[in-house]
Amino acid sequence: MKTINQNAALLKKYGNRKSTFKSHMLAPYIFISPFIISFLVFGLYPLGYSITMSFWKWTTNGPQDFIGFKNYTRLLTTDPFFIRTLWTSFILMITGSGLQHVFAIPLAIFLNDHKIKGKDVFQLTYFLPYITSTVSIVLIFAQLYDENYGWLNYILENWLHLKPIHWLTSPVGIKSSIAIMLNWRFIGWNTLIYVAGLQSIDRSLYEAAEIDGANKFQQAMKITLPLLKPIIFFTLTLSIIGGFQVFDEPFVLLGGFTKLGGPQNAGLTTAFYLMATGFEFGRLGKGSAIAWLMFLVIIVLNIIHKKIGHNEKN
């Protein structure tokens, strides 16, 4: 009887181990299921829905008709705005997003110097524009750009004795004003990324270079930039993506959808045109096609960027 009771106890103890093992295997999937469900509902499903819409004449106040690739072909051939918006976005990507790194890298090298005191204050100062509301930034810069009472033209006329610039009424002025805002806002963000990358470089390399008589410029060119290339590749990739998604700054600065990028549509970026087409004019099918063409352009630019970076390494 004792043996039977012992066997029953062992069976009870170890018989449930299989179900316990199964529950332990299932638990991680239960915990991550909210993310998976959210991604499927709010991520994957909208992507599939938008690419489907791009093949339809899909408006908010009319019938939906399947038209195949006509949205794409019309955008690339007969649309009066799309190609121009690509050029505008490309120019802003170079002058507004790419130019940031010309300033961010020297600032990061400056902050990484162990002799500099008060680094936290500098880093906070550089980072503040990034966390400032876009609307607030645009409203402040709109006052600076004012052609009659703005400080920028006042300085140009009274201090430098130059002609005032038509910041918000000429194509060149509009692109320049947007590029200045983008640089002012994101230079600090890139600077902090570069500072993090510089801190991973062994300081003994700089000490050895100083012993060999290398100055700061030579150290930057021979040590800092070569070892910082992975970080530069990463930040430039973000700049390419962000440069083609500029919408808030021209939208607020140039009067919203009614002005459509200001005089001669000089501030009409691809993202701006996408939002206006889909949500202001109600042409959701065409807007979806713009989104996917913009996505393809970003992919192509990043492939070119990767090829150039790979060739430089070789």
C-alpha cells in the first residue's frame, strides 16, 4: 500500500510537469502579444490597405474605381507638382538635413575634448531646439523672417548694409528659410549622437598622436573621422529619411494647405503634397501612390548612400 501511495504521489508530482512546461513556453508569447496585435492592426494592415488604395481612384466623396497603375504614371508624367516636390525635398535634404552634419561633427569634437568644462550645459543647450514644439519654432522664425519688421532683414540693412531678403515671398528665400529652421532644430540632435560615438573611441589613440606631434586637425582627420564612419553612415541615413518627410515647417510657416507651399509652390515638399492630396483634396488613392513613390525614392537614395559608403571603406 505504501508503494502504491508513493507511486501515486510521484505521478501527481511529475505528471503535471508537461503542462507546466507548456505554460512556461506559452508565457513569453502571451506577454509580447499586445505588441504583435498592435503592429498587425496599426502597422501592417494600414500598409497593405494603402498600397491597395494606390491602385484605385479612391476619393472621399465619389465612387471607387480600379485604375491599376494610372495613379503612378500620372504622377510621373502629367502631374504638375509631383516632380517639383521631389526636387524641393531633395534640395532641403541637402541644405537642411545634410548640412547639419557639417556643424554637428565639429561641435561634437569640441564637446568630447576632456579639457572642456561644463559639457552638460552645452549638451543641454544644443538639445533644447530638438525638444521644442515645431509650431513654436516656426512662429518665432516667422517673426525673424518678416520682411518689414523682422530682425534678420534689420541686421542685413542696418548693420551689414545689404539688401533685404524676401524670405517668404521668393522661391530661394522660402527654401533658405526652411533649411535654416531645420539646421537650427536638428544640429544639436546629431551632435549628441556624434558625442556618443566619439566616447567609444580609445583616448590612448589621441595621446599617442599627441606624442607623435599631431595637432587637433590632424587627429580629427586621421583618427576621429575614420573611426566615426559607422555613426556618420547612421546619421546620414536618418537625414535622408527625415529630409524627405519635411512637412510641419513649411505647412505652418507658409499658411497651411490654402497656400500650398507659398509663391510658386516653392515650399511644397513631397510630404506636404501627400498630406494635401489625401486629406485636403480627398484623393486618397493618389495620396497613397505619392506615399509609396516617396518610399521608393528614399530606398533608392539609401542604397546609393550605402554603395558610396562601401566604396569609401574599400
